[in-house]
Amino acid sequence: MRQLAVDELPALCAAHAPRVLLLDVREPWETAKARLEIEGVPTLCIPMREIPQRLAELDRSRLIVCLCHHGVRSLQVVAFLSQRGYESVYNLAGGIDAWSIEVAPQVARY
């Protein structure tokens, strides 16, 4: 599994901006509390439990960075997508909580 440290995400997005997709696999109530947003990079919010039914929404040519609260659910989604042939899939290690602590303290913690 490819792990991406939160402090590496801005550089990855800058280098590959047109291809990057942030895939937030948290529940809607969680995304309402705190969001990870990077200018010029789209975020698609699909709760983990809905990923199998919504695979058609994920473009295989994109570089997909999966995130959740602490990086556990997103790691499972990365494994799931990798098993289905998605080649450029990363897990955001530590999730949005690590992002809030290390990169963007203005993003609420919960």
C-alpha cells in the first residue's frame, strides 16, 4: 500500500494537480465537521460503505488520495481499489486528524 504523509500532500497535488482526486471516505456528518481542501484539486466524498456501488465515479487515470479521520478506513479503501486494478491510489497516513495537527490547524479536530 502506498502511504502518503500529510506534509507530502501539497507537493504531490502541485506536481500532479490536473490528475489528483481527493477521495474522502468519511461519513457525511464527519465531512460537515472538517474538510480537507486544496485549491485546484477536486474532492469527492463517498462514504466507505458506498465505494463498491459507486466505483464508476472513480476515474482510473486519476491519482487518487484516499482519506478518512485517522487513515484506517481509507487504507481499506486503497486495498479495495488496488485489488480492482486502480494503480495510482494512496492512503493519507493519519487522515484529516494528522492534517489538522501538522498542516492546517484551522481545520477542526473531532
